Amino acid sequence: MLGVVQAYAFDINPFKKYDGSHELVLNDEATEKSAAMLASLIIHPVHEELTVRSFRLIKERKMPGHKVITDEMIDKTIRGVRWNDDPLNLLPDNPLVWFDNFKNASENSDRITSHYDLFYRSHHHDLQFLHAMASSDAEKAGDTQKAVMMWAEFSYKVASQFIPIHTRFSAMQQFLSPESFRIFKKYFMNEGLRKNWTPAYLFSLKCVRQKIDQNLFTPLDCSETDWLPAKETIQNIALGSLLHVIQDSFSDSHVSRNPEYEGEYSLIHGRSAINTFNAYTKQSWV
Ligand SMILES: [Zn+2]
């Protein structure tokens, strides 16, 4: 449990949602009890708060694009901000399933391969770039950076409509830079897997996998996935996913940045150029 507390020093609170006034409100009563218990232990709504504040700032200052910011857009972007932590959308309908699966992934992290689903790989295997982190201690910082930049390129191009949402992964080559496509292929189409996936499917997945016993779960059931999502929904989820990576890259537990401003990186006080990417598994579970 301690590990979970550390891991989520800078993460989401999936048990809360934003109403039209953008104030935090709890979900329905069914999830409130278990959610409140878990949330108080492990999760803080930093990603959501940062995202809402960013949108608010753009609107208040009438910065470019402020007119397209609507409550609906914010709502879907928040979903995207949660996606990196919950790519199977187990939350908020099944918060305990999320927790059981998360715990199981952490306890079996050394057995996870690229055949495992995105949830298992996001925090505990090779998709830790979704949190601006290295997959392991052995991974070179340059490789982590390339993976982070690949995700930034992919998610930005989906969000901005450059990549149509129904583009098959196998056809992604025509939309990504050669280097990004090489990395995209490595993580998402290894051994011919997921060739027919699309951004629409990736960002719409809605699954459940119940715990039956210690280490025993029902097969992954993704039958609730929305097969015909609105184009804007997918674009905004992709935007949220990009924001998640950027936000994580400013978390001290994920990334070590140079405290001295060098004139060409972030203007955020005490957080300039990136020195090292931390690894989630080592950081939290050893
Ligand atoms: Zn994260």
C-alpha cells in the first residue's frame, strides 16, 4: 500500500468528475463509498486541476483558441488526462476492478510482456513513457525521450485531426515521422499485434476484468467499447493524454529536472532541462 501512495504522489482522482461550473463533485453514491476510501489513500486530482486551470487561463486571457473551449471539450479532455492511468476505462464504473488489476500488475510486473493489455503495461512495463518515465533502470534516457516524443507526435496529430481517427495502426506510417513510426510499431504492433486498431478504438476502449481469486481474473471483456465515437471525443481524449505526459514530466517523482534555468527550456521555477527519467517499477515497488 505504501508503494501505491508513493506512486500516486502526482496522479489522478478518477472518482471525481467536473460539472458545468468545473467544481469537483463526487460521482453517484454507488461508487462513492469505495471510491472515497481508495481516493483518500492513493489519489490526488492534480492532472484534472492542472488541465482545468489551463483551460480557464486561456479563456480568461482570450488566448488563441479560447472560443473552442466548451464544457463538453473540457469533459472529454479530462477523460483523456485519465486515459494514461486508465487506458481500459475501468473507472469510474468499476473502481475496485481498477484497483485489483493495478495491484495484480504491480505484484507480477516481472511477468508482463508486450502481449499484455495497455493497463498492465502503462505503469508496470514498457509503456511508462505515458508518464514521462523510463520502462526500467536499464533504459537509456535517449530512448525514453524518443518514446515520449513519439507519443507527443501521435497524440497531437490525432487531436489536431492530422491523423483521421479511423486510421489503422498498420497505416500510421504515412502520418508519423519515420523515427516515431518505428517506435510506435515497436510498442503497439510488436509481433503483428494490433495492426487493425485505430485511434478511435484505442481511446474508446471500455473493459472490465473481475478478480475471482488471488492472481485469478475473468478474461478481459471490452464489449462496452463505443464503436462509433464522435470524432471530437477522440481528438479531445488524445489531447488529454498528451497533457498527462507533459504534466507528469514536471513531477519530481517522475522526472528529475535541472533546477537552474539555462535559457532555453521551461520557465517553471526550479524545473528546467530534464536530467533523468525515473522508472516507475523501481521507484515504487522494490
Ligand atoms: Zn501518469
